[in-house]
Amino acid sequence: MSVPEAGKEERPQAGGGDHLLPVYNRAPVALVRGEGAYVWDDEGRRYLDFAGGIAASVLGHAHPALVSAVADQAARLIHVSNLYEIPLQRRVAERLAELTGLDRFFFCNSGTEATEAAIKLARRWGHQRGVAEPEILTFEGCFHGRTLGSLAATGNPHYAEGFEPLPAGFRQLPWNEAGALAGAVTPSTVAVLLEVIQGEGGLREAAPGFLEAVQAVCRSEGLLLMVDEVQTGMGRTGSWFAYQAAGLEPDVVTLAKGLAGGVPVGAMGVREELAGVLAPGSHGSTFGGNPLAMAAALATLEAIAGQGLVERAREVGARLREGLEALAARHPSLLEVRGRGLMLGIRLAEPPAALIAALRERGLLAVAAAENVVRFLPPLVIGQSEVEAALAILEEALAEADGRLAASRAAAAEAGR
Ligand SMILES: Cc1ncc(COP(=O)(O)O)c(C=O)c1O
């Protein structure tokens, strides 16, 4: 029997009973159709999708090129396994090599699997260099996924609680403290894993000079620099990959989310020097890089490039950011605007749930992050009219949030009297 969350309306079951594990706090909305930046629920209500499948739906919904690539490939060959050559996988890898500057790619099905591949690669690389217990350094506030290795890399008790023991060999350092990293490297340290902008951690950007300092330590200490581009990649932040704008030259990059426009695909890219670390049989995936997923990835990569969506994310993102800054000036409940490109968010004076529900009721979908951040991760195809529509809805919902803030301040003043 499930207990409804406090304050959450119960939605009648649309058939299918109650047989799902209750691991998600789902909004009481069943989305059944999408087109461009919009989705519709099963009652015909339309929503502007600034949740974007948590940064996966880069092309929006029902993008004709992605739809026909998936449909054509499904009719031809969905899956064969990596026991055989998959020409489409080679083509996607070649395209990613051009875009990233990396040389070799491994395909999997999700972000956390991409992290696991990076962890295994770093550990093997360490063992091959005589390190008996290789250690990977990550940063407080990071998020790299929910499988056990990724959880250990994430190191946040909020996600890890109850799943101990986590694998050893990870240490989290303070974010944005370059000095802490320089002093933390030991003979066992083999790699540093980071997000250029911490997404789930609340859109926390690196302080000026921090990432360069991390890269310098990696170079001087001979550590692998591994960048998690699962959320920031595929044009989201206004460059193909966020590390490019940050001037980093990573040894390992992980991708997922937007890589195939919502079809599940993950990937790890590495430099040529690391190509031999994971020998045949040392790692693999039944579904990873299958023809259906690769057709979707190729179509997505072509559409992003062909439609100029990276530039668009930068330009439209700048306009959205401007609008958010203007709202911040008018609404005391909006404390700070964060992020870059179309990976934007607002830090609130309250937990994000109430504002997210108020936005949804007005037809705008958004995503929570950390304790008090609301993220906007719309498809990269949005334009000025969607930006304006979203800002108008946000303005109304923020007026309510201002009211809650004023009431709680008045109550606190009353209590303190
Ligand atoms: C930066 C980052 N890495 C890894 C992951 C895990 O990806 P997935 O949920 O596809 O396993 C996420 C998911 O939010 C992420 O934001």
C-alpha cells in the first residue's frame, strides 16, 4: 500500500494498477504526446517543456529527422549485440571524435554506465602503472549516477544512504578550492573526475581559474582528467561540450542524456593513448551502441549541427538568462540566477517543490536541483516566443513565492517578538 505524499493530489490510476516500485516522486501528470518544445497530458493539457527529459530532449519532441531515423532503423535492424560489426557505431564514434578531439569511444546505455566505464578505465590504467589500489578524486556537490561505483564517486550521503558499503577508492574534495586538490594527491591517485557545471548539485559553476588549476595538477601529477559531460554536453551550455569553453583538454569524457535526443545512449570517449587500457573482454554491454541507438545518436548529432542548435542554445540561453535576471530584480523569492546556455536555474528562498508545482499548474515544466534550485533544461530548438511564455508563467508563480516568503518572514518576526 502506498501513502500519498503530503500535499500531493492523488491521480486516479489510468489502468495498469500499482505495480511499480515507488522510487520516484512523480508529479500527478501523465504525459502522452510531444511536439517541439511542448508536451500534452492524457487530459489534453499542453505544457511548455523546460524539464526537457532532464536535459535529454535536445531536439524537442517528435523531431522529424530523429523520428524517421528511429523508425527506419527499427524496421531494418534494432539489435545484434557487439559480437558483430556495427557500422553505425563506427560512424557515431567518428563524428564524436571530430567534435570532441578524443579518439576512441565506448557506447553504453546511460550516464551512470558511462561513469562506470570511466572508473574502470582509470582503475585499469592505474594497475597497469603499478598502483595497487587506484584512487579517483571527485568534488563535493558532484553527481555522477546511481550505480554503486558512480554513487561512490558522487559521495553524497543523500544518494548513498542505506546502500553501504560503497566501493572504496574515491575521495571528494571541496569544489572550487584549487589548493585542496594540490595537497590531496597521493601515490594511489590516478584520476580526477568532475562536472564543468554541477547540474544535480544546483548548477554550481567553477570559480574563475579553478578548472585550469585542476588541469594543471592533473598534468603535473600525471593524473587522468575525466570530465562528466552527461548533463552539460551536446550543446546544452552553448558549446558542444562545456569543457571546450572552459579551455580543458580532458583525457576521458562521459556522455549520455542528449546524445541521442532521448533514446537511451551513453558513451565514454578517450585519447588514443588510453585506447588499449580496456582490452577485449574487460568491459562491455549487450545493448551498448546497438543499431537503433546509434541511428538515433547519428540523427541527433546531424540535427544539432545542421540546425545550428549549439549557437542557438547560446543565444536563446542568453535571452532567457536576461529575463531571469530581470525577474530576480523584481522578486525577493528569486535569490540568484545560475548556469549557462540552456542549462539555467534559479536559486530560491524556499525549497523548489512549491514553485515547480505552481509552474506546472500554469503549463510550464521545470526540474529541481539541490535544496533550493529550479532548473530550466529546455530543448535546444526553443525560440524567443517560448522564452517569453516561460518568463510570463514564472513571473506569476514567483509572485506567489514572494507571498510565501513575506508570510514566513512575518511569522518568524512574530515568533521572535
Ligand atoms: C552529470 C551527470 N552524470 C551522470 C548522470 C547519470 O546519468 P543517468 O541518469 O543516465 O544514469 C547524471 C544524471 O543526472 C548527471 O547529471
